[in-house]
Amino acid sequence: MSLPKLQIPTYELVLPSTGKKIKYRSFLVKEEKLLMIANETGEKEEMHIAISQIIDNCTFSALDNLSLPMFDVEYIFLNLRAKSVSEVVNINVLCPDDNETYSSVEINLSDIKCRKIIKNENVIKLDDSVGVILNYPTLDIVSNNTDDIVYIISKLIKSIYDSDSVYERDDFTENEIIEFVESMTQEQLKRISDFYENVPVIEIKIKVKNPKTGIISDVSLKGLDSFF
């Protein structure tokens, strides 16, 4: 005789990248176990693998997690955490007035937002006729754990255009794309680097009081690592 199945509530959220609604459920014990094991390793790559698997489980395999923009991944996981554990978390924040004292701050996860995409911000003009269209950084790229900016930018390139045509990524080999990036001037590289450094991210602005000095400072917390 088969055991009865537990009823699990489902929720909806809107993806920051597309405005598309998706359904999700909260963590189950099996997902908590995945997260705990990954957290014990202390390895960022293991944590990203666990997050990807948890999102896949909790969104009913409706998304391609590795190709989602990282800010979508962070936003989904934040909502999963809020529904599964608690919307309120206490975190230790470094006080910027002395850069050595930490203050405990209570944050409501539902207050954390993600900047909306600016139209065509991923279209970067390199000279009078040539430019690139970029993808937003994905979990797959971030998990590579490299500071090689040439490699990162080569992975972000979705297509290259000139005055005559648009050349899709599949039209090139990886080596050809890397050679293209390496042929850029420092100014051209900076334009793409600026895009990479300023992609949308989950963020909340809070006030932090230093328990030693009594000084209240404005602090902006960004990215998933800031909240857990």
C-alpha cells in the first residue's frame, strides 16, 4: 500500500529578467540536506551546484538554471528561502565608519529588490561599425570561479554585429571569440567590463548603527552572499 502524499503549497514570482511569472514551492527536507552538505564544504562551486539543483526541484524543472541570469537565480533562491524558513534574517554587517566593528541587523527578505533591466544596456558599441550584444552573467559563468576578464567577456558575448550583418555565437569557435576579445583596445574592453560590473543584482539599502561609536551609516547589501 502506497503512503499518502503531503500537500505542498505553491507560490508565484516574477522573473526580473523577463517579467515572466513562474510557480515554485518551498524547500523540503531533501533540499535542506543538499544545502547543508554544500555549506559544510565551504566551496562556492559546491554551493552553486546545490542552489541550481534546489531551484530545479522547487520550480518543477521549468527553468534552465545554468542559462538564467545570475540575478534571476539569486532572486528565485531568496524567495525560496523566505517561504521555506522565514522572511526575516539576522545578519552581521560591517560598520563602514571604522571598518572593523560588526552590527547585527534584522532584514526582511521581502524588502530586497532587483534592479530592472535597462533596454539595450547589453548592446555595446565598440567602434563606428562594430559592436557586441551581451548575455547577462549566468550561474554557469560565475561558478567557473575565475578572474580572467578575457575569458569572462568571451562567455558573455551573445552576438557580434557590424554595418552589414549580425554574427551569432554559434558562427564562431571559442578560440575565435577569445581572439576577438584580445584584439580590443583597453577602452573597448572597459565598456564591456563596465556592463559586467553593473549588471542587475539583488540589493537592499539599510542603516547600520555602530555599537561602539554610535554612528549610523547607510549600507547597501548586494548579492546572495550578503544575506546568508
